[in-house]
Amino acid sequence: MHIRLPDSIPPERRDAAHAALANSVGATAIESITRIPAGATSALLFRVDTAARPYLLRIEGMPSPLRNPHQYVSQRIAAEAGIAPRLLYLDEDTRLIVTDFVAHKPLHDYPGGRSALISALAALLRRLQDTETFPFFVTYPDIVSRLFTHVRGTGLFADGLLDAHTEHLARLCEAAPWNSTPLVSSHNDLNAANILFDGERLWFIDWESAYRNDPLVDVAVVLDNLANTPELERAFLQEWYGRALDSESAARFATMRALTRLYYAGVLLSASATRARAVPDGDLAAPTVKEFRSAMRSGQIKPRTAESIHLAGKMYLAAFLSDGPVPALDEI
């Protein structure tokens, strides 16, 4: 069938996009194809509307040197378990997929409020961790170290400014009890942008970082991004773990939370490093979360700008050392 593709699909990907839609939508007439903002990912996302129902076409961007090769295996397992939207087409060679489109509502509309949302999120994460185990990629300390090494090599910061972080990371990697805990299926990027509410239930999306990992990595990301009060943390752990963390698990959690914060510092600062800068930044001073939010509300800092991303990266660097709070990624 004839499919008119948006001009935003690069010429070299158009044949693969035609094949993806022809094989998933079939003879159903396509009424429109609309690009969807993709957030931090390099993927191109499109809503494909037909008379019957909508679909989602996802076209991955250029793979990074740290690309997870198990993205699609993990996504297929999650989709078959009903944790990710149904997968209708997948071509690993061209890195195109078609899934059901989830028309989502704001997470704050979840019935019962934030506490009920957090409990439902913990239950869905528990289901994910109990599924068929995703393939192994790398240990989490290794991927964090690779990303931080990249940041240090960009010249974004003055020489020596990140030495304390490098030393702390080395201590954590040496002490991390990596072989003492069974690894589980993990999403590894459960911030608010990757959790959809369709009016009835939650879905996890964007599986670029999904592979076998320590179960507390996803827990740490969720608590920083969605359950960042003592009450919500207790609600999450009650549903996920059945009780508060014991002393051994709490110590391991502290390690994993520090590593997730350095990981996201690496993501944010890698983005910041792509901006031209006359001289390396020689100052790691960062606002508190309260100060950051106040500056956002007043308009002093604009969201999703080079300044907000760079400042947030510094805040995550500071929290890696101090264990202090961080802004949720959707606030940046």
C-alpha cells in the first residue's frame, strides 16, 4: 500500500519505515503520521493513526559507543509479560519497531493520588523483576565508570575538578557487593518520562537501557524521581519489598543510589559537553533542590535548556558525594 511518510524521517530510513508499517498495519489505511517529541532519547517517535486504532513507530537514532545490544530482547520479554506495550514489528538490523500506541494521561491523575501511584509502580516493577531474566550486558559500576570517563575526557571541566568523584567511584566499585545478589530483569531508566498511565494501568516504555542488573538500581531511580519523600518511599518499599530495607540491603541501596546519580550526572553532562564552551568550567558549585525549583518557578532558569541541564548535572555530581537530594529528571 502507499504510505506517505513525514519529511522528518531521514531518506536512508524511509524504506525501512515503509516496511515496518506495511508489515504491522497491513492493509488498513493510514490516516496520519505525526511526530511525537522524544525527550532525551535520540530516537524518532511517530503516532500512526488508522481508522481502527493508533500505533507507535519508533526509529532509533545513531547508536552510541555504550549502546546496549540487548534492548530488543529485553523489550520483547517485557511486552510478552504485559509490562511494555504490545510489540507488533521489530527489525533489529534497521532498529525500527512498531507497538501499540498508549494514549497516556498525567501521572498525577492516577486514582488515589501519589501514594496509590507509587504502590502500583512498585507492583509493576516487582512483576518486571520476576519475569524471564533479561540478557547480561555489563555490571552497573562498569557502565557508570565508562560514562564518567567519557565526561572527564570531554574537557567540560577544568583538570582535577572531578578527582574527588573519580576517587569515590573507585571506592564504590571496589566495595560494591556485585556478586552477592542475584541480578534481575531491569529497565534501568525508570524516570517519569518512561512510565505511562493510560487511565487504567501503568506501562513501562523506552527500553534502550534494559538489561540484567541489581534490583536496587531501578528502585533507586524510582525513589529519586517519583517517591522522593519519606512517606512515599515507605509506600514504595512496602509494596515492592514488604517492609523497610534491612541493614544489609540499605547499605547496598546507598551504593546503588550513588551510582545511579553519577550515571545521570554523566547523561546530563554529556549533553552539556556538546555545547561550545570558551573555557572549561572551573566551578562545581550547584544550587540546592529548593533553590533550583525556586529559580525555575521565577523564570531565572528555563527548563530543558543548556543552563538547566548543566546545573542539574552539577547537582547530581554533588549528590553522588553527599547523598543529598536531587531534582527529578522531569523537573530539569
